[in-house]
Amino acid sequence: GVAAVSGGVPPRALTVAGSDSGGGAGLQCDLRTFLCCGVHGATAVTAVTVQDSRGVTGVHEVPADVVAAQVEAVVGDIGVGATKTGMLASAPIIEAVADVVERLDVGPFVVDPVCASMHGSRLLRPDALDALRTRLLPLATLVTPNAPEARLLTGLPVTDRAGQVEAARALHALGPRWVLVKGGHVAEGEPAVDVLFDGERVLELRAPRVATPHTHGTGDCLAAATTAWLAQGLDVVEAVRRGKQYVTAAVVDAYPAGAGAGPVGHRW
Ligand code: PLP
């Protein structure tokens, strides 16, 4: 016979994120990445987006107290080894998430400060940037902005490596333990260099730049893979290294589903 519990209980991770109906980014990407990295994925849904490969055409926000209640239910019963946030949509949702993360043990806490989709649709209300800076970043183990997000959060021009480091310092001053300023939007044509900063050391993480228009979900995938490795007990540097390896392979495996930007793949 087959044992009822054959493989034991895997590590668990939680994503607090929005739904992408196209399945390429958002919580759908997070769940797929968690699975491929060996962890059980739980979700606290923040918003339902109407979205396909060409962009976002609608956003329906979940009430802030319902977002917090999902986190509370998951952490209280299932327990999580690490947590990430993606699309948070509004200041009330950010405040509710910050309240519950302050109160509960969510493990290492990765904040991917999602502001807009690659096509430019807003995934965070402009008036929510302040709540992100003052309520959520101080709680973060790691914050993972791309260059446009780092620019929005700091007001600095993040156009080259020195700019990435300067933004990492400014963001670190807001309270997160580690900052990863990603280089995917900086110096096209160069290898993608991400800057990881803990307040003292600056680490540069390199990966070849993959030439493809199908990069939908790249940021989610990196943050989710990193969170999955944190849930398995790796330290931040090693988790980010492996996260970057994962997303590089995922971009190589991207496919053109739909007329626009296809999603990163997870088939290897
Ligand atoms: N939709 C949702 C729900 C997301 O969380 C994100 C990114 O975090 C996106 C869309 C944007 O993905 P991309 O910029 O890769 O298109």
C-alpha cells in the first residue's frame, strides 16, 4: 500500500500578492516557483487583475481586513518558513499587512515593491508609496526593487551601477536588513548585474542577459525563488544567489503564450 504521508511535510512559504488571470506573473507565478523549489505555497490574495500577455485591463482590490485574515489563517495553522509580498495595490492593504507581520512569525520577510506591470499599468496606487516606505520596508528581511521601483522609492536616478549602489544605501536607511537593487532595467546589452547590500558590504550578482521579449513575471519569479530558499533555511546571500540562478533559467525557458509578452517558464 501507499503510505498516507509518503514524503513528510515540505517547508511552507506564503505569498501576499495579486492574481494574474493570464497566469504568468503574480501569485500564479509565485506558486509555480514555490513548487519547483520544493516548498508548499500558501497565498493571501490582495487583488484580482484582469490581465493577459498584452497587459492589465482591470484591478479589483480585496478588502484590507480580508488580506490580513488570510495571512493570519495561514500562519496560525499551517505555519510558514518565509513570506513574500508582491502586488499590494493600496495603502490600507499595506498597513493591514504590516500590522499582521509585526504581530505574527512569518519567517524571513521578502518585500518585492511591485509598482507597475512591464506594460506600465499601475499595480500600486501612487498614494501608497509612503506606506510602503514607512510601514513595510522597516519590517523587511530583504527588499527587491528593480531600477524604476528604486527610483520611485528614493527619488534617485538609478541609471547605472553607481546609481544602484546609491539607491541601495538610501533604501537600507529606511530599515530593511538587506536590499537587492536589480539591474535588468539598467545598461541594456550589458550582463544583468544586481546589487545586494546589507548596510556594510556591497555584493554584485551577475547573470547573462537573455535576449527575449517574453519576460512577464521575471521579478515575481526571482523574489519567489529567493523566498522558497529562505523557507528552507538558507541565508540571504545564498538564497538570492539561487533565486537569480532560478530566474535566469526561467527566462531562458520563457514562451510566447498570447500576442504580447509571454511568461517565464519552469520546465527543467
Ligand atoms: N500582475 C501581477 C499581479 C503582478 O504581481 C506583477 C508583478 O509583480 C505583474 C502583473 C507584472 O509583471 P510584469 O512586469 O513581469 O509584466
